[in-house]
Amino acid sequence: MSSGTIILTFPDGSNREFDHGVTGFDVAQSISPRLAREALSVTIDGTIQDMDLPITDNAHITINTWDSEDGQQTFWHSSAHLLAEATQELFPEVKFGIGPPISNGFYYDMDFGDHKVTEADLQKIEAKMLELARLKSTFERVEISKDDAIKYFREKGDPYKIDLLDGLEDGTITLYKQGGFTDLCRGPHIPSTESIKAIKLLHIAGAYWRGDVKSKQLTRVYGVTFPKKSMLDEYLVQLEEAKKRDHKKLGRELGIYLIDSMVGRGLPLWLPNGTLIRRTLEAFLRDEQVKRGYKEVITPHIGNLELYKTSGHYPYYAESQFDPIQVEDEHYMLKPMNCPHHHRIYSSSLRSYRDLPLRLAEFGTVYRYEQSGELNGLSRVRGFTQDDAHIYCTHEQLKDEIKNCVDLTRYVFNTFDMQVDIRLSFRDDKKEKYGGDTAFWDRAQSEIKDVADDLDLNYTIAPGEASFYGPKIDFIIKDALGRKWQVGTIQVDYVMPERFDLTYVGSDNQKHRPVIIHRAPFGSMERFTSILIEHFAGDFPLWLTPLQMMIIPVSDQFASTAASYEEELKKKGFRVETDSRNDKIGAKIRDAENRKIPYMLIIGEREQNDGTVSVRRHRIGDIGSLKFSDFIAKVSAEVENRENPPKQK
């Protein structure tokens, strides 16, 4: 490599030499003019940056187009600025808080003074955004001193930006300008507004400044944008379908869970139907874990503060934890993580290399302090149960153990017919972000990649996304609507064995450090259940659904046959009821459909005489008449094979 060049590594692992100070745009142009036109930003060693910023060091590079998550985040971040510009033109007195991208779009928190924003206002702002986007304004990055920034926003009369500047260090402050709008922002942004072709402002909400209920409540405007109108049209259709699948709506209608104000925000109560779903999921994973050599443990819901000081969870993550509780002369905390408890179980006995790998598993409930504005049904709560496991192994065993964890995680998601994207989250060159020996990091990353290659996984590498204690494999699932959710993870840990002084006696009769693998396929039972509700739209697989069958006798004269069928099905382990109400059969069928019961068994004179049942399948309709024994064989196989519901014709 010559003195004035750098080496850039692309996602496929290939390397190319470029001039020192090359920009992302130059790199994209060297690949193809079309890529340069479509590029929205670049990711350098895990950090997204503008296309026109110079690249001065050897690095991993990804060129982000709309098809990438980083590209969409850049697009929506820039759209938030466009929203602010349009609002400023229509409401010159507005004051601006923050405007970040989110998983599907963006929002901006704004102070409209005494003006109450209406749907008509949103339509006007939306139209103005389209008008401004067509001006093809470029996003210009300006580095500025803290004093000059404070002076600028003070003259502009924007107190929220001045408040934000208070926490920033001089020499790190940047502004971004586009059209007639200037914002305090670290970026990055798309090259210009030209690529924003379709806009929809979705709704408004109240948001306290900095999440402090004592501060002023601002107006949060949510929106989404796309580079093509057809994409927006498709998204709006998907949004309507998502509303029908909303786990908060279906969770209430199907009796799955309850959030009660007297119990507390973010603390779900699992109702009978939800409890059955959760216990069935736990049993599914527990059975697999037993087959794979895991040993289950149970740990308390609180722990001594010293435990979390040793692990590093306190005080470093204090903002996401509940305050310590004083008990006599000691302090305790609601458990934020299960792993420190498992480490103490490991260290409770002298371990030999012959004892490893030791696989400890727990469905352990943990507690995190989430801001009330961030709580969302089952998907974002303050108390949740993780399907945690920690594997203590030798360095020589690490690769096989990672492979076994990947196999288990893929098995779980394949069971629910969920597509999975896999990300290898590695460290970058910022050494201060990570703990442990660099040589061990290099070895672990190499072994993780070897496992991914051996298993022929389709993965991306994300430098800078590793945990502070080690690299990891992240599993991002796609639900029935194509939405992505990060759930399962496999993390390799070199830091906690040092912090907890974990050892084993090797074949050389000397003490050695084990390696720890943190593993959780579901992630949290609450969040995974919320994903399942929306993925299946409440139409769960037969093995998982709370009530599997409803027997519907045509009249009272067939009640005895219905009762005998119900008894036999229950003996076979099925969850079944009989609808013996004095009501029309059509009403009973509609009720069973609304309750999303997979099978309805109609019994009339012909069925009673022939020993058959007329079978209806939820969302499918009449599937014919079957011998009762044949029906039992059919549904038994469906449960045993954990088949997913049939698609609607």
C-alpha cells in the first residue's frame, strides 16, 4: 500500500485500494454510476456518514441504498429535517426539539405555542414538504464552535437547541442546512431532497421535552417517506393490515394479557389464554433444551447491589434500572439481567474441564426502567421474562457450542415459518469501547464467521455492533408483513469470566478461564408473544392456540354425541369446548370465527348416525365430512408436526 492510499473492505470481504480522503460518492462511482446515483450514505466501521465526507483510514465500508436499513435510516432522518423546514415556512414561530429516524419513518418534536395542530395542518405541511423536496436542496454539513452555535440558536429564539448544546463538547458540534432550514444535528443525511418522492404524515402525539413530565409537552409529528409513490401506496395498505394485527387490540380481544393501572405501567398480567400460550412456548423450548444438554436453574427476582457492581450493570446502565432498595444495612436491586446470578452458580463449585460445557438455562424475569412514553403493550415493558441460557466452555469447545446455539435458534424460528436475517456483530477499531484480550476477540470473531460459513448462513458483518464483552450473532426475523424484529442473539463473552474470576481446572491441572456464550432465541417471552400475535394475526398454530376446537351440535338432541366427542378429544390432550347455547348454528360459527378457534366440528343427524363430523377451518370454511377417528388422526399429526395455519384461499 502506498503512503497516500487506504484499504477499504467491502461486505463480501473483498478489499480495494483508494486514495486517502476518498469520499463515499467516489467509491460508489468507481463501482457503477447507477450505484452512485442511488447511494444515500455510507457506513464506515459501523458508523453511518455522509456520502461526501472524506475517508482517511483503512475501514470496512458499506454503500447504503434504499434497500438497506442504514440507507432507510438516513433517508428518514433527512425527511425529518424536511418536515421541520416545511413546518417553519407555514408556522414561523415554531420551536424545534429533536427529529430522529425510527424503525418505520421519523418524527419531529415541536413547540407550536398555543396553536393546536389539526389534521388539516398535517395535510398542509405534507404538501409543503413535497413542494420543497422538488427544489432538490442539498444537505450541507457545517462544523461550528459551541459558542457560535449557542449564539445562532439564541438569536433564532430556539431554547430546545440551546438545552441540547449544553450537553455537547466544543469541537464536536455540527449543523446541517438544506433550503431555508438549519438544524443542530450530527447527521448523516442523504445528498439532496431530490430522492424524496412520496410523503405521508401519519399522526401526532404529545411528548414531554427530554421525557421529563415536569417539562413542557411538545407536539410530536410522525411521518414516513419513500423514493417512489408505489412504495408509499404499498406501505399504507400494509399499515392498515398491521392495525388489524395490532397485538394490543388482539391481545385484549383474545384474552391474552392485561395492563392494569393499579398493578403498574409496563407490568403485564398474563390472562388464562395468554398464560397457556406462554407456557406452551416455554415447554417447546424447554423440551429442546433438555435434548441438547441444558440444565435449568431458577434465580431470585432481586439481588445484592454488589452483584451488579461486579458485573458492571451498575452504575453503567443505571438509567435503565430501578433504584436500589435498602434492606437493613444492605442494598438490593430488581434483577436487570439473569447472567450475574448464573455466574455465581457456576462459581459455587470447583469446575473441571470434564464438567464443560456447562449449559445453564432459565426462564428468568428481569426488570428495566422504561420511560412511560416508550411502553408499548407486550413489546416494550418494565418486567419481562428472558429465555436465558449461559454456556461455560473451553476455547476448544467454543466453535461447536456456537454452532449448536445457531442450530437451536434456527429451529425455533423455522417452526413458526419466519424468515431470518443474520448479522455478525463485530468490534471496530475503537478499543476503548471493548473489554477483554484482543487476541481472544480475533479468535472469537474468526470462529463465529467459520460457524456461519460452515452452516452456509446468509449473513452481513456489522463492525462496531458488538457488545462491550464480545462479538455476537444477531437474528432478525421477518413477520408475515415483512417487518423486521431483532430477537434472538448469541453472544461470546470474555469479560465476565474476568470480572467474576471464573475458572476451571484443565487437563494440565492448572486453572483456566472459561468462555461464556449468552443465548436467548425468543429474547423475551413478552416481546416474542407480541410478534407472534401480529405474525399470525391471532390465528395461532393448532399446537399453540389456547382453544383448539369448538364442537357445535345442531340441536339439543345431539348433545350426548357432542359430549362423548369432547370427552374423547380431551383424553387425547386436546383443548376443546362444546357450544351448547340455544342459538342458531350460524351465530355459533361466527362466534367461533371471531374467537379464532382453528376447528369447528358440526354434529347433526347425519354425523351422529355415520360417526362423522362436519369440519370447518377458521378463515378457510367447510373442509368436508370426516370420520371422527380420521379427524383425530389428522389433528394429532398437525399438533405433533407443529404445522402452521393454512393460508386463506
